Amino acid sequence: MPIGIQRLFITTLLALLLGLVSAACTSSEEIAPLTTEVATETPEPTATSKPIPNRNVARSLGSVRGIVDHTNTSWPRKVAGVNGIVSIPSKPERIITASVGHDEMTLAIVPNERLIAVGEATKNKTYSNVANLVQGKAEVSRDPEVIIALAPDIVVTSPFFPVEVVQALQRVGIPVIQTELEQGIEGHINAILLMGYIYGEEERAFSFANEVQERYGALVEITSQKDPKPRVLALTQYSDTLWVAGGRSTEGGVIQAAGGLNAAENAGVTGNQTTSLEGVIAMTPDIIIIPQPIAFGAEDFRQRLLRHEALAELPAIKNGAVFIVESKHFTTLSFWNIRGAEDLAQMLWPDDFSEMPRESFSLAE
């Protein structure tokens, strides 16, 4: 599987490893049990009352993590990335990110022509929410010579970008900023405002942050009041390995925003972890969602779950509540996770979400 596609599955370091070992699901009737154990007793779900978020973002850069001096809106300006403090000499007109999530963020903030090249995964509609916008762009790899030849003004990318490539770009004077993309609305808003500052598009960033906050707020205004909440398990299988998404995972954030109870988190799982067949049974999910591309055996996996005798008494299996969901809405680290939450909320609460979610978000002009 191409490296560019593997990068999509980064949610944590373990999620990166997941992408590296991804392969088509096996066609055998049985699901091999694994060695990883989870809690054998699952506590009863409890309703939590969370405050409904403000629909508007405060128009201030002072609280944006990563901005060194929020009072400086001229050039040069400095930001603190994962790779240290980086100086940006002038407004970047030629941008490269080499990261699907960063590409999705960038295209919401700057006009399309300023993103001059993208990675292979960003062009693939299976993995990217902006594939239709970038088909004509140059394709970039992690080869520093390829990037240098495109003469970018800046590279804004993930913490997983190779150190040696960062150093090679910096030696020829190209600023490289590695930023985290966090799951959850606060992380999304911070990333939008930080990247808006990096690109010199503060006004657009504030406007778009308000759009994202409004869309999220409208969703959780309804879902946060739901009680009881169904147990939802995000479950995938790659090769012979079962994975669940627990607390502080991207999929877990989507489940929570949609008004579900994350069955894996409730069983003590944090992040994306392997599990066993017995572990799945212990989590007693009411609904199982499969955020896995069809190309990686999602439908075959779903059918084997529904037919597996050992799972027959699980509420999700008894009720046929096993669904394949759009993986690029659940796993890509960007505001597109909100679309995944909207889709899941419509599944969980059809009477409250009878209208289809908006297909997309606005773009910079």
C-alpha cells in the first residue's frame, strides 16, 4: 500500500502503525481471537451533562496555541511548532503540507491556487475529503529534492514528517512548521486559527472557525441532551487484527459529539488499540460502526460479524445494527470529523435529524 495512503490512518502513533500494517481482510469465516485483553466487566453507561458550546469564536489570537506574539500581525512572524520556533519571513503564496488533514484545513483558509502540490492520499477520494479540488495539482512525496524543486514558500505538515526531510528543507531556507492536528472542536478551532495566522489569512480563519463552531454547536445542542445514550463501538479489522477506538481517539470524539457512549472507552480503552473477540463481547455494543474503506474489506468484515455465532447475543448483532461509515469523516484529523458526527447522529437519532447533513464546508475565495 502506498505510503501516502498509509498516512491517513494517523490518529495516534498506534493509528500510524495501523496504517502500516493495513491489508485486505481475510475471507475466512472465523475471526481469530487476539491476545490483548480488555475489561471483562463493562460498567453501566451514565448520562453526562456537558455545556453547550458557544456558537461564536472569540475574535482574538491571544489564546491560540502556537502563536509566539499574537500582537504581531506584520511580517516576519513566528510560530511554535512541534519542531520548535519557526520564523515566517513574508506571507506564503506557495504552500505545501504533505498531509491530508493539513491539506483539508489549508483549502478552507486560502485560495486553491496557493496550495501548489499535494500528496498521493489527498488526491484519493477514498481517503481525502478534498480530492475533487486537487486533481490538477502536482504530486509531492517525502523526497526533499521533489519538494525543493517546487519552490514552496512554506511547508506546514504533521509531526510524523521525517526529521531528515525537515532539516534538508531548512538548509535551503524553506520554513517548515510541524503542527499537531487534534481531535475535538477545541483542537479544530485552534488549528484553523493557527494556520490562518501562518498563512496571513486571519480574517478568513476567524470566519471559517465560526462556521465550524456553529455547525458543531447546532449538533451537540441536541445530542448532548440525549439520555440514555446507546453504546457505540468503532471496530475495524486489518489482516487478522481487530482494532477499537477508545477515549481520546478521533472516532471516539465523533461518537461523543453524535450523542453516543463510546463502548471501548467505557471498557477502559484509550486511543486506538487492538482487542480480542472476547473483548468485543465484553463491551456489549448496541451499535457497531466500521470506519474502514470498502477497499480494505469493510463489507466482508461486516458480514462475518453478523454471521459469527459467538457474537449472536450482542445487542448490535441481534438487531442488525452493524454499519459501515465513511472512514474519511471518522479518521482524518480535521474539521471533517463534524460531518462524521452529523452522519452518526442521524443514524442514532433519526427523529431529530431528518434532514441530510450539509455536504461540504465553505472554501476560501
